Amino acid sequence: MTLRKRTPLSERPFPNYSREEEMMNMYSHLLGVMCALVMLGVVVAAARQNPQPYAMVSGVVYVLSVLAMLVASSIYHGLPKGMPKQVMRVVDHCVIFITIAGTYTPITLLGIRLINPAMAWSILGVEWGLAIVGVILNAIDLNKYSKFSMACYLGMGWCVIISLKPAIQAMTLPGFMWILGGGVAYTIGAVLYLVGKKKPYRHAVFHIFVLLGVLIQFVGVWRYLL
């Protein structure tokens, strides 16, 4: 059995974005960085008033994971073509796994755990386990494992469906709908990106839906979990 060789970073092609498109991609997520910094302050303030033992750590892990995604994306899209941009492209894809697992951290520890602790810890373990696997595989070869990554993003993101009843019990239906709505925004953005690959500024449109997903889910975490 022969293993397929790892594609060297220098030989991995960049997406065909114009400089104007890349600037739009960068600025859209720089806006998200500013929003995430505000979110961090709000989460810390709310967690201080929350008596749950995991409130602060889960809230901070959640926002820092979102912030990492937006910072990595902004740096990647802002850099000119070259090795630093290649490295940041890998980082950009890797932190998406971290962001999904980070988002599930307060959902499981501050929500589902109160109704079904075993399910909460199981989901959290699966999310972070898949995140670690995804980061490792993307770091090895981003192009080779691209299909796995997309399937993993979607599977991790929609894992909440298997805990539908305890999630709704813990968060109430309105709270769950905020989390669900954010997931829908992420998914719509991904679908539009995949079907419109040859259209200009399609990545910026994807970024806008990512920001919508971030903000919508933040309301759910802040108002119904913290």
C-alpha cells in the first residue's frame, strides 16, 4: 500500500481572488474581530453573575474560539501571496474546528449538562475530539482532506440535533432557536459559497453569513445560558 505524499505548502494553489476581493474578505472579518472583543467583555461580565461552576471558563473558551477564527481569517486574507499566506490559510481552516467545538462548550456545560450530564460530556468530548483530528489532518495536507473537513464542519455544527430535547429543556425554545438560527446562517453561507465558486466576491458573502451566525448564536449563549 502506497501513501499519497503530503502536498508541500509552496505547491498548494491559492483560491483565485482579486486583491479587491481579498480586501473585502479581510475587512468583513476585521469587523467581526471588533464585535468579538465586545462579546468577550459582555460574556465576562455575565459569567461573573452566574453561579454555575463552568460559566466563566465555558463563556471565555467560546468567545476566544470565535475571536481566533476571525483574527486568523483577517490575517490570511490581508496577506499578499507567499509562504506566510500559505501558513495562515492552513491556520484559517484549522481554527474553524476550534470555533465549532468552542461554541458547543457553553451549550453543553451550561445547558445540556443540567438535564443530561452524560450526554453533555459525551457531545463535548466528541466535538473537541473531532476538532483535534480536523486540525491535525488540515495541518498535514489541507487539500487532501478538504472533503473530510467540510463533512466534519457540518457534522460537528449540527450535532446539537441529537440532543434536541435536553437542549430545549435547558435553554427554552427561544434560546434554542437562537442557536439553531446561527447554525442555519452558517450553513446558508457555506452553500452559497460552494454553488457560487466562480462568482466574484462570493467569499465575502460567505463571511457576511458567518458574522450573522456568530452574532445570532451569541444572543442565544448570552441571554439563555449565561
